[in-house]
Amino acid sequence: MNIHEFQARELLAEHGVPLPPGGMCASAEDAGALAQQLLDSGETLLVLKAQIHAGGRGKGTFTDGYPGGVKLLRTAPEIRTAAAAMLGNTLVTKQTGPEGRRVNRVLVAGAPNIQKELYLAVLLDRSLARPVVMASTAGGMDIEEVAAKTPEKIVRQPVDPLLGLQPYEARDLAIALGFTGGLIHQAAGLLMAVYRAWWESDASLIEINPLCVVKTREGKEALLAVDAKISIDDNSLFRHPRIQAMRDLAEESPLEVEASSFALNYIKLDGNIACLVNGAGLAMATMDIIQHYGGVPANFLDVGGGASEEQVAGAFKIIMKDPNVKAILVNIFGGIMDCDVIARGIVQAVKETGLKLPLVVRLEGNNVESGRATLAASRLTITTGESMADAAQKVVRTVTAHP
């Protein structure tokens, strides 16, 4: 589950991570008032940021032509005017797609005197089966670009999950990033605070880009987390009701939200052949084989290893709400799954929804003969696939014949 930047700031601040002063506003009037408070406290430059679950906001454009979802401004009236232009407007960035995202909140914060930008992240490295703190002196850039062009600028510190990030490891990281003098101590403290936030929040990712060396009003150097992104492991949310309440359904696809209510893993794609599969690996293979035979998958949909008839019926209803879908491929391998349960769910779904789209079904594994018999006895128009390849070819041919 992704959360907004202003929410990420709250979690980081609670764990002692230093941040520029600021807060979230849902109206232009509140944004102007907060801006004035910050200016009265001594801030001389302010930043206004549109709050959506996407990167590239500064380079984005609103659908009415207003440029940029990040503004550096000096007065409260300027903040109020810019906030009014952003709120209720739709921001399009390279990560949102052409449909963009509606801006319902903005962040107003102090814009520090930045001397240097760095990159910092904590994530789970599945190849090592442990957390990794990843940092780079190339802050403010996409880490993928840094990895491709200058991988030597990325420093990685694997962390023993039983011990957590140790002070000496944090100091080693700080030195590897080029910090000297008192900044070594500051950086080590910040690194450990970010790691604690990651661990105690059950986050899958914390990314601070940029982490900045700034010059304070007293002329000293200090570290601040100027931007923050946090993704939470969905499986841990039962332990964090407060974080779960941070979920913003307006930032998620309506079909994906509906799928989550059925405990289905669904991601909408751009194709026209819908997939209903059990198991993430088989779902990926199914999308690959559709593509291999010339089709384009319309979704990733994993019903899991123990789906009920109701879940299967719910999956069909979600698929049918996508107007781009021209055919459906059901590909089930029954290990734990009972193929007859899937078959009964298919029959129930087709009857309830009055499905008119071509439907190709491939069943294999546990109780497959009963499942096939259930489909045959239904007298519904269902094409069976003898193998995954056969099913994929049949569904692609159907769509090709009736574009």
C-alpha cells in the first residue's frame, strides 16, 4: 500500500528523521495560512507540492495546461494562488499515464538552502533474504538511471534482521557517502532512524530522494529528508490500523479496489484478453503466452490457491467492467485448488452476468474431470483448452477473428 508524501513525513518524523517544517492542506485558504505561519517562523522560501501517488510531479502538467505540481514560492498569496490552481485539478506525469491523477491535497513546507543532494532507500533484497540500506551521492535522479550509467555511485549495506542496522554500519555508510566531521554523526543517526521507521512500519520500501545537506540560518551544515516515499507491506496492515487508515482509495484503480474486497490480486493492463488464473507465477506465464501468440493481456488476476465460487464470480464481474476486454482466458492448475470449485464458480458467474464474451477455459490438476464435467453439463458456450498453449492460441484467434 502506498501512502502520500505528507503521511510518509509523519511516520519518519515520529522516528526522529529530520524534515523541513510543513504540513498538508486540503484548501487554498489553509495553504496560504500555513505558508504565512512558516514565513513568520523565519522561512524565506517555500515549496508547494501536489499530493498524488506518482513521481515526476515537478515536470508534470495539469490537464487545464497549468504547469508543474511542485512550485518554489516566496509569499503566502503566491502559495494560495498556486494551491487553488492545483486542488481539484488533474495532474499528468510520466508515472500517471495520460489519464493523470486528481489533486485533493497539497503539501506546504519550508524550502531549505540545499548544498548537496543524495539518495537513500531501505528495502528488502529478496536475493539476500534480508533488508538492505541503499544510498548514493547522485540524489535527485531516478535510481534506475544511476544504476545504469554510474553504478559505482550506489552503496549497499545488507542488514541482519535480528540485529537491525548497527551504529558502526551506519557510520561506514556515512563515510562511504563522503560525509566528514560532524556530518558523519548526523548521517549515522538519520540512517538508523530511517531504518527503524522501515522496520517498525512493516514497510516494503522507504525512499528519500533527495536527502539533502543544507545550510541552516546559523550557517551550519545539516541533513534533511526533503522528499519521502513509503510503501507498506499489505500483509502487515492488520498490525497497523493507523497506517491502514492512511489508504487513499481515490489514488487506486476502482477495479483494483473492488478486487481487494474479494481478496483478489488484480492489476488492470492495456490489452483486450482478460486472464483469470490461480497463482502469481502461472498468471505471469499466462500473460507471456498470450503475448507470444500475438495477443495482449488486459489484466493480471490471481485468484489465489484456495478461491471460493463467490471469489471466482466476483473476478468475472470485475473483468466485465473493463470495456476493453474482448475475450476471457481462465487458466487453472489445481494443486490445492479444486478444479470443480472453479468450474462451478465459472458457471455461476456466466449465468449471473449474462456473459456474451468468448470464454476459453483450461483446467488441469486436482479433480479436473469433475470440473470438466461441470462445464459440459452447464450447456454454456465455453471453449476448452487442452493445454496452456492450446488455450492461448484459441483465445487469441477468437479476438483476432472478431476485433
